[in-house]
Amino acid sequence: MLNTIPGIHSDMVEVRLDYLPDMEGIEPAIFKEFRNRLILTIRDPVEGGRNSVDTKKRERFLRTAIEAGFLVDIEISNLNSMTLDYSSQILSRHYLNEDPAFEDLESLASEYSNKCRYLKIALRRNENSSQKLISLLNRHHNLVVMEVDGDPASRIVYSILGSRLIYCHAGEKTSPGQISCQSAARIFDLLELE
């Protein structure tokens, strides 16, 4: 299925389950054939998600997915209400309605970057957001950073500077700053980067 979708040139695909109007009957097992190529995500609306999912349902789904060997994205804001082993997962923090001080971002990265596979930090673009993100990349090894509404090419730049993943789109953007998978692949080919 993943290899037959026209225009998708990626190593992994994020499945945004919060885009479903109802997750009733959706289990990680339906994705098992693609387990090594998927990131399963249920984003809360306050962090850019589409639909609200009950916390208990979300926790049960994510726990089952982790136990089955999937890579999942867990919002840091949900860690207090869920008990999950996130040591080999993606933890994320989206600053969509605030401009955090660099010290707050550094504190977040220092606290969580060594406790998970990747720490994803997404900011709104402003006059010093890129400086903050580049400084974080210089200090921590497993970050995924982006400006959610920045120039799509900035995601390529952050990747070159050390961001571990690039979130692209395969037709429909889930945030305004996304570049298409096809364009990103073309740029990496031109730069001779993998």
C-alpha cells in the first residue's frame, strides 16, 4: 500500500488518527503489515489535532501500538494522564499559541531528550524562532524541530542541521509549513543527501 501511493517518497508515513471522526474499531493490528514504516499519532486539538479523542481510548490505543512494536508520537502534555513506556517513541511539544523563551525550550530538551527516541518541538515562526531551534539542534542529538507555519524549505535546512525527521505531506498539509514528500525527495536528490 505505501509503495503504491503516487508521489510518496519517504521512509516513513505518519498516520494521523485524530483525523478520523471516530476511532471506534480502529486497532494497531490493522496496520501490522506496515509496522516498520508508520508513525501512529493521535494529536489533541490544542496541539494541532483535528478531532478530540477520549484520553483513556488514546492511552489504550498507544499502549497496544507500543507493545506491538509501532513507533508512536506522544504529546508531552499527556504524560501526566497516561502511563506509557515512551523510551523508544517520539515525544512532542507544539507551541501553537505561545512564544516560549529559549530557556524553556532548553529545559524541555534537557528533561526529555534522553528519555525518548526523538523529541519533536514545533514552534510558530517569528523573528527569533529559527535561532532558538538551531541553538537546540547544536545542543541535543535526537531532536525533530520545525516552524509549523514557516517556509517549507526551512524543514530541509533544519534536517541538514541535525533535525532527525522531516514531516512532509503527500497531498494534504496538516500544518501550513509542510513541504510535499515529492519536493523534499527531489531536493535531497539534488543535494545528494539521504
